[in-house]
Amino acid sequence: MEYKLNNIEDKFAAMIASLKQLSGKVEMIADEIDNENLKNAMRLFAVESNQYADELKAERKQLNIMISAVDFTDLTEDLTAVSIDTNPVTKGNEILTFCENCENFFQRMHHEFLKDFLYNNSIANIIDEQLMGLKSAFMRIKRLNAIRFNK
């Protein structure tokens, strides 16, 4: 689902909601994974996503930006609709697809967010660091997933 985020309030609300939703969905996926290393990496990623959302909430409060009342309850629904496949031929690809879709989603969202805060070093630094953290986590999860299936 595509959202048109035209103002700062909506962008903050969407980013925070997306990170919180992602955290919950990653936890659910982690519960279905049988590999402890991958499961732990996914759970760590869920914690990091929550921390990123909390950082943005704190920054929003510091800037006195009110969150809009827009409902973003299904913001990441299409992107994170993942079930663990038991078919040995395709098993493991769902995690790879999940990571790639999420990475693209958050890269676009962070880019849109930065348009409004290009000259605010504090927020620009937070957004850059969060995006690097997300990419690093996705890379770690993809690597562990590949090792898991010897790909």
C-alpha cells in the first residue's frame, strides 16, 4: 500500500508506526524459525526497530511536532506478509525476500523523511544511522539465513 505523506507530522507518524509494526512482525517470524542463530538475530533486529521508533518519538517531542491522527495500522502489511515455507527447494527464500522488501521500503521512507530535514543535522544523523543499522541487520539476517541453508 502506498501512502502519500505530504507533511512532517504524517512522516513522523508513518516512520514510527512502520518501525513498531516491523518489530512485532519480525518477532512473529522469529518464533517460526528453527535456527537459533537466525532466531536471535531476528529478535535483536526487533529490539533495534523498537529503539529506532523510540528515538524518533523523542526527537519529535523535542521539536514539538504533533503526530497526526492518520491510521497507519497496515503500513507494512503487504511487505511483511511472510510465512515460513517448508518446501525444501524454496525454503529460506522467504527470509531473503522479506529482508529485501523491508530494506527497499525503509530506504524509500527514510529518503522521503530526509527531504524535510536535510538541513537539520540532528534528525538527518538519526535517520542516516537508523538506515545504516537497518541495512546492517538485514545483511546479518540474510547471511545467517544463507548459512542456514548452505546457499
